[in-house]
Amino acid sequence: MENANISDIEIVKGKKGRFEPAPPAEVTVEAKKKVLFVASEAAPFISTGGLAEVIGSLSKALARSDTFDVRVILPLYLDIRKEYRKDFRYLGNLYVPLAWRNQYCGIFEYKADGVTYYFADNEYYFKRPGCYGYYDDGERFAFFSRAVMEIMGFLGFYPDILHCHDWQAALAAIYLKTIYCLRPEYQHIRAVFTIHNIEYQGQYSLDILEDLFGLPQRVKNLVEYDNCINLMKGAIECSEAVTTVSPSYAEEIKQPFFAHGLDPIVRRNAFKLTGILNGIDPDFYDPAQDSSLFANYTAGHPENKAVCKAELQKMFGLPQKPDTPVVAMVSRLVAGKGLDLVKECIEQALKEDMQFIVLGTGESAYENYFTDLANRYQGKVVAVISFNSDLSRKIYSGADLFLMPSRSEPCGLAQMIASRYGAVALVRETGGLKDSIAPYGAGGNGFTFRDYNAGDLFYVIREALSLYRTDKKAWKKLVKKAMETDFTWSTSSGYYEELYLGLVK
Ligand code: GLC
């Protein structure tokens, strides 16, 4: 078995035994606290949204601090990007016991930016397009979670912190605390569970507890909720700490309106719940360097943002008017994103001098609605029903105002990216939107409204458009403020460090 990590540590110990001074770098490796992220996606390998970005950027930020040996484990999906895959190193394979099954699992490794990534390979479960949406997703992620437990033994890597993200990784925390905790090597491991979105809980029929998830009847109470298996509930109960992705959302999910049925469980576990605001990777989202943009610019020298706007208008066949505000949305087109409010007030808003660009995919009712709106308001409204990262960056850089009126938003990253590219964010005060965007009237970096209704959204759109039109100097100042807001991980990764160190003390 190839195992770079173990042999490194043995070499250091051997040298110590012979009273030879150990090289400082290797001593540091041994002294570092070990963190293993378990997640179903991570940028840059595979991404369907915010979860992947957070796994990619938070692990990098933590690794930079030198306190932690950070590793991430993911399923080896078919769609893992080829340019990375070709450099994966095969470490070996093992068989994963899952109820009555014994399934092959190959293990690959890749290192970048101080983070070690592992990929669990099983073609039956993961050689399929995309990440989710299969009838056997429960079994696929049960296999993955159970493989994580076995791979730790294979690598001889027993982390101090096992940090599991969302329901797909919930079973890793559950297996750890109900089955593997009986083995001495696993007993010191502390489990942290992060809720990125409480809407998706991993709910299954109780019949498959033993047969599919391989969980003994004695743990039924831990994972049972509302007469079903609820994997998120199980992970909340099992983990020593639970986090979610903004302080406001941590409060909100104690209430029925936001918790999708789990509020009693959240309230009961509130003593171990913290909300830590996500960050974005400032190098990845940098208008000064982004090669997707028509031109680059900075907060200090934003002149080229006008070029980005003119080129964007040209690309979409909109009149190239520098003084007409471009209002944009880049969003999944689903109800939770506040699209019913947009629907109710956008035509009223379109009576003003503005252009409106929507990019996203989602529910067909919304896709059709925006396509129809664009047909009816040609030269004023553009709807691109697809998702394309390159195009999204062109939109962020060319837009003046960015709408995000979500009904609920655990954190949201688009408002941060938009702000960094100088598109002033207009958000509803909920979850991470409330924690990252403060109202202009109170000296903040964007526009906000509180109550979920179309009248309030319309009012604040008009407020923003009126400032844009009537006070160019104030608008420029606001753009600068938005661009200069610190959305990096610098503060938030410190909170995770504190949490981890508190748990392993
Ligand atoms: C989920 C949430 C989103 C959050 C992201 C990363 O996608 O819906 O608000 O930003 O996870 O934590």
C-alpha cells in the first residue's frame, strides 16, 4: 500500500529516536491538527453551485493558516474535470462494507494549494453524468460516507476533525459516531456538520435503515424524524458541533418558516450551533485579473467597467447607452429566489429607463416567464436560460445593479461576487444576504428591503435607480464601497479555526 503520509511521519519519528534534529517542515506536518472535509462537490473539480465553491475556497483558506493539515474527500464522478483528473495519483483500492454489500472503492489523490484531495471511485455509483438526481442517491451517498470511514483506515489518516457538509455527507458523521466509534483509532475524531441549505435533508423510508444504510436498529432514534429516516437530523444529533453558513440563518432555522420541518431539532441542538458567514476566493473572483471580462478594472481604477458594460450591451443586442442602468440577476430560477416578487413588479420597473438581464436555469415556469418577458421587451430585457460561468462574470462586470430578493438564503455568494465586480447588490434582508449587504441609507454597501413583498422590492429598485440617475458621484462612491467590502475568508476561516481548536482541546 502506498502511503506517503504515514511514511513521512515515521521518518520524522525515526530521526527523533536517534537524537537527530528533525527537519522543521516535517515536524510542522506532524504538529498540525488534521481536518477532513467530506462533501459531495468541490471547486474546481466539480460544481453545481455554492457548496462546491465553499468547499474549494474554505479548505484553501484553512490550509494557508499552517495550523491545519486540510484534506477533502469527494466521489469520483464521471464529470470531474479532465484537466485535473489526468494528474490524479492512484493510491490503491479496498472493499467497503455496506449492509449486505461489499463494494469496490478505488482511491485517488491530488494535491493543490496546500490541500490534499481524495476521490473515492466506484463506477457503478458515480460513473454517471452530473452529481445528483438519481433514484439511488441515498445508496450512492451512503456508499460514499461509508467509504470515507474505510479510507481513513487505509490511509492511516484519522483526522482530529471530520467536517461533513450537507445531507450527502451526513452519514459520515452518523457512521463515525454509531459504528466506527467502537474502534480506538476513531474515538478522538470530532464531527462537525455544516448545513448549507436546510431544505434538502436526505429523507428516506425507515424500511431501508438496515438493508440499505447498514445502520443497526439501536440507532433508529437518532436518525428517525417524522416517521422517516432524516439524514440531516441524524448528523445534527451525532456531531459535536453544527454550523451553518451565516449568523442570521443560524437564528432563522430555529423558526418553522425557514426550517422545512427541522426547527424543533435545531432548537434542541442550538447549544452547539454557530453561524459563520461564507467567503469567496478573491483570486478566483478578481475583476483586475479575470480573463472572462471584456476589460479589467479595480476599485481604485474602475474606468474599464464602462467598457464591460458597453460590450455586454452590444453582445446582447441592447442599445449601448452608458447612462441607462443595467439591472441583472444570475440565479437558479426557483421559487426560493424571490422570483414571484420580481414577476409582480418588474414590468412596473421597466417603465423606467433601465435594461434587465437574467441568466439562469431552473423551474420551467420561470424559464418560460423570463423568455416571454424578453420577447415582449426586446432591446430592454434579455433572458439567457443556461448556466455559464464565463457569461456570469461578463454580466457581473457589466451590470450596475444586481437583484437577489430571496425568500430565504442560507448565505448566497452571488451578492458578494456582484459587489466585488462593482454591481451594487439589492437584496432581501434574510440569512447571509442580511449579513453581507447593508442598506445604502445607513451608510452600507448596497440596497436592502425587509418584508417579503413585491411592493417593498419595487420601492427599493426605484430608490436605487433614482440614486443612479440623479447623483452620479454618490453612485460611484457606492460602487467603490461595494467593491472594497471584504468578502474574503480572512475573518470567517478564523472562526472555523477557533471552533476546531475548541473541539480538540
Ligand atoms: C447553498 C445555499 C447558499 C450558500 C451555499 C454555500 O447553496 O443555498 O445560500 O451560499 O450553499 O454555503
